[in-house]
Amino acid sequence: MRILVAEDDAPLADFLRQRLVQEQFFVVQLASDGIEAQRLAANQAFDLVILDLDLPGTAGLDVLRNIPLPKAGPAGDGGNGLFPGGRTGPRAGRGRG
């Protein structure tokens, strides 16, 4: 499984990478800003994206809008994502306001 972790908090990104690699079947790539995350996602297919919504360079939601979606998986969805550091609850994923 290929995973992209886009997180500008270096200790958190490293912790996530270490934990995922410990599972022994994950290939983890790190991006420390939105520009790098977009570049990596444009050049490689990822099974999972762990995306900080408050990335420098390009905001996480803009990265999400611009990365290519994988073809539908067995569940019929277009891929998987987790959003550390982002908003949660009923307003998650919506603009500020």
C-alpha cells in the first residue's frame, strides 16, 4: 500500500511514517508543504493520503481538489484520506465563516 503523508509538523510526520512503516507493508512518502504534496500525487498513485488541511505553500483543501483521484476501489469509492490538524464535526471540509 502506498501512502502519502502531507504534514508540515516534522515530528508528527516522522511519527506517522515510523508507525506506518512498522506495519511492514506500507510505502510512505512525506511532503512538508502543499506544493510538494501536489507534485508527488501528480507523479505517483497513492492508496491513501493523510493530508494536513493547514499546509504551507498550498492549502490542504486545494491540494485535495488538485490531486488525481484513483479509480473506484472495491468499496466503490474513489480513494481514502485522513485529515490531521483539520477541522472536525459538521463543518469539516467547509470554508471558514
